[in-house]
Amino acid sequence: MSKTVVITGASKGIGAATAILFARKGYNVVLNYCDSLQSVKLLSSSLTGQGLSVFTVKADVANKLETDFLINESINKFGAVDILINNAGISISGLINDMDLHDSDRIFDVNLKGVYNCCKSVVPAMISQKSGKIINISSMWGQVGASCEVAYSAAKAGVIGLTKALAKELAPSGVTVNAIAPGLIDTTMNSEYSIEEIEDFVSKIPISRMGTPDEIALATYFLASDDADYITGQVLGVNGGYVM
């Protein structure tokens, strides 16, 4: 029987690349989205057109009732959730003095509370089946912090703390929990930066280029595989060697 993976924020970028990879590897893939209906429709149509197993569920991860719905719908459709990939995230840059409270609240709600909600929603089923893998997408800024990204950095640092704590809590139940901390990745989230800013950043990366969503997807696929059964509570940096 094929395993089932739930991917939050699956409509584009890292989420879409991850969905494509898992679907092509024979997984049942649940595509979660919140606002990007057109993007997720195009992705779902492309994958189903290839005869792959996908299912789309709208849910705002910042709302626990909606993450319960997401997990319940996934189990009803495929019988289980074997892997949860908490990828949904937003980024709003600005000085802390200029950051609108609504914007900062939304950053925390999606990037940190959303991960917590999804984990809390899926954990009972994973404990019951005595297996499961949870992979949280953090950020290098959650490790070292970034100027003008205080709320984002704090939320992503929280994801790392959550990962380490939950890994210890769930290990006796056969569930692993790990995080990936991407570096500068070529996604629309980084489109707010100018060409000059991107070039300056890339000049500081030892590998001398941005990463791709596919490279994050491959790292995620490894952590979800049987080859990673003895890995839990870890943060895998996929950043081209960038260190601050």
C-alpha cells in the first residue's frame, strides 16, 4: 500500500517541488493550500494527468479546527497519514519599529503556530499507528537571525525548538521529527529583493548560487525515507555552505 504524505503550503515553491517529487515516487500526496487556489489547481491537474495520486484540501494552518479538518480528510481519503511536511510559511520584511502588528501576528500564526497546530492534529493518529515522520521547514534565519526579519527569524527559531522537543516526546512512539533550514532559495518569497541584493547575498555563499526548491524537496524526501529512521530531533541546513 502506498504511503501518504500531507504537505502544507503545497501550491508553489518548495511545497510544489516536494509534492511533485513524492507523487512521482508513488506516494499519495495531500496538497494543502490556503489562498493560492489557481496555483494548486494547476499543480493538481498536472499530477493527476500523469496518473499520480493527489488530493487537495484547503485549510489555514493558523486555525486548529482547519488543521484537524486537513488531517481528518487525509485519513478519510487514504486511510492514514504517514508523513507530515510543515512547509506553509509567509515572509514580511521590515524594521521592527515599522512592522504592523497584524503582519507580525500573521507571521507567527502561520510560521510557528501553524506548525504546532498541524503537529497536534496529526500526532494522535501517528501514535496510534506507532509510526510516522514529521518534517518541519524552518530557515537559516531561525538559526542565526536576520536584520529586518525579526518576527520571521523568531518564528522559524521557534520551529527548531518545537522540532527538538517534539522529537524527544514522540520517539518512544516510533515517530521521528526533524527540521530543514533552507538558505537562500529561488522562490517567489525572495522576489521582494532586488537583483543587486540577491547578487550581494550570493557572493557570500560558498557554492556561489541560490538553492532550488528541488534541492529542498530532495532533502525532505531523504528525511521521510526509511534510510532516516534513526534520525530525529535534527536540523538539516541546506544552504550552500552559508554561515554567519
